[in-house]
Amino acid sequence: MKLISSNKVDTNRVELVVEIDGETFMKAVNAVYKKQVKNITIPGFRKGKAPRSIIEREYGEGVFYEDALKEVYPEAISDAANEAGVELVRDKIDVDVEKAGKDGVTFKAVVTVEPEVEIEGYKGLTYKPMSLEITDEDVDNEIKKVLDRNSRLVTVEDREAQNGDIAVIDFKGLLDGVAFEGGTAENYSLTLGSGAFIPGFEEQVVGHKAGEEFTIDVTFPEDYQEETLKGKAVQFEIKLHEIKTKELPALDDDFVKDTTEFDTVDAYKADVKEKLQKDRADEAEADKERQLADKLRELLKAEVPEAMYENQVDNLVDEFSMNLRSQGIDLGMYMQYTGLTEDKLRETYHDRAVSQVDVRLALKKIAELEGIKATEEDVENKFNEMAENYKVDIKRVKAAFSAKDIAADLNVEKALELVKEAAKASEE
């Protein structure tokens, strides 16, 4: 491959004129011939056995050129972009072939590239630090969660239902006196005050005793997913079978010994406080990064191509899909059940994608300005770390991730550390 010229033709669009030598192109032509010959029939030859020269004589010398060009384009364009010193963005590529033959190929490719970036004032940014104090109330609230997980349900018989109780009910929804689909259930366990049902439903169950039958009036929200029920006033016939409440275990040394590695309540509380302190420190560090990222975006000067944002949305959707698959859920099935469309799903990730792309561009530029460059040792250490985390051989990691991409990620990480170290806590 040889780069003939590189010219900017529009914002973030560059025209590359590229030449591929004859030997490389003919190898690609021959590879395409070997793939396609099994489907070609020429009189006088068994199917799949016709020599390339005969096929070219029958159908024209350039019969395999188009597919061969598709084989050589990607690497040639990538190499040309590297030589031109531009970063390609995955987007539409306009290709115009000037010549193609045994002597090689010359073509023009108009590609989308990363924007020119300017950033100043990234040292000494201020942020509002999060309080690291862990109070006794914080510890008590955390322990209450543990007690709640170890609670048991007991039936309440001597009082009315109240928020926090679990009401076991039959209900039947009526619209203009007629039962509607999906509005009926028997022996349904509803946690009162959870907000699981439409507004007004749970509040009207509160105050009733087990064994009572009553009717409540509610109105479906205007944005309810079922079109026929949006904004509709309906009635629900309710039968309250049973009221249950959670009975928490006592927090004493016996409970601590049974459920933890500690022997006393005091030792257990000290451990809970230590873990909360670590979690708070991690949360504070993440919050600091978020604040600094927002300020970097404000300092960034760049005309970012929309393709970069859309590509990052693709990445976030793929990540979401992978998380669903890890739980045994197919994305298409998830969207069908939730009523979520592909456009709506992409819309939910758009703002996050814009933020991530902008911040990364800012940090890449900072790394360039500061001369930050990951060494071969840095990259090798990262490969080893990933192999250990994924519990796979390092060869598999290196096959899945390019050293260039790993180095770029490390440069961004180091640039972020530089910004964080130079940042100042606000006294406000």
C-alpha cells in the first residue's frame, strides 16, 4: 500500500488517494477465485474445476476485481489513515476506483476522521468533595438491611393494614362496569407503600382489616403503557385475605455469631463501619471523576462527528445486550415484553454516549499535550492483568485486543490521573 495524497474535503472528512501494488491485488483476486470457482460452471469443465484464465476469458478479465477490492480496501484504508496521521471513525466510506488491473489499484476513499481538538485550563480544576464521614446512623441503617433479609413473615390479626405490610388480596378491575384484561388476580401479595401499583391503589388498601371486601376508585396515568387504559377512571373490587408483617430478629451476640464471622455486636458494627468507609471513599472518588469530566467537556473545543456518538451508542447497547444474555435473557424478547423499541433504547443511551466520547477526546488531547505515552511494558502489564481477571491464557487476550487500543486506553487513564492530581477541592 502507498498513500499518494491526503486532503481535507469537509469537516472531519478526508480524501485519501491510495495505491495498491499489482502483486498484492492479484493475490486478492486469486483468493476470491478460489472461493467462488466451486459455484462456476464453464462448458467443457466439471463444475468448480475451471481455471481462472478460462473464467476470465469467458466473463472478462475483471470478473473477480470487485470482490477482490472489497478484500483489500479495509487494510489499505487503515494503513493509509495511519500514514496520513488521522484517526478513522466507523462511518460511511465513499470509494472511487481510478484504475484496477494486473499492475495494481489506485482509488480515492473519502472517510470520516476524529475531529481536531483544543483544550486549555485542564490543570487546577475545582470539585466539591463528598463527605467521607460514616455516622452511627449509617451503620444502623446498613445493619437493618441485614436484619430485614433475616426477617420472617408473621400474620397480623388485631389491626388494620398499614404501609410496610404485605397484603394478600384478590382484586378485579372494572372499566365502566366491565372487567378489563390484566386487571384481575387472586391471592396477590402486595407490599403496601412500595409504589408497585398505580397511584392511589395501595393507599386505599391501608386502613382495612383482613376479611374485609371493599371497592376503591383509581385513575390510570396518562402515560400508562396500555392505550385503552390511559387516563381512565376505574374501580377495583378488593378482598383482603391476610395481612403479613416482617418480624426482625434481635441484634445480639447470638445473631452475630449465627450470621457472621464475628462473636460480638461491637465487633460486627466495627466491621460494617470499615466497609461503609471504603465504599464511601470509592463513591467519593467516582463523584470527583464525574465532576471533573463535566468540566473537561466544558473546556473541550471540537466539532465531533455524529458517527462517533452513534458508534458509542452501539457499544452501550451491545454491553446492555451482553448483560441480559448473562442472565439468560434475549434482547429482542426483553424489548417485546417491555414495549421498548430500538429507537427508544438508543435514545436512552445517547446522552451517556455523548459524554463518554467528549471526555475521551479531551483526555486524548491532554495525553498528547503532556507527552503521555504508554510503554511496551505498560501494555504487557495490562495484558497480564486482563488475562488474570478473565482467567484465560494471555495469548487469547492478545488475540482479542490490539496493543494499539490498549495503549490508547492507558494514555487516557494516565491523562485522567494527571487531571485528578492537579485538581483542587472547593472550600465552599
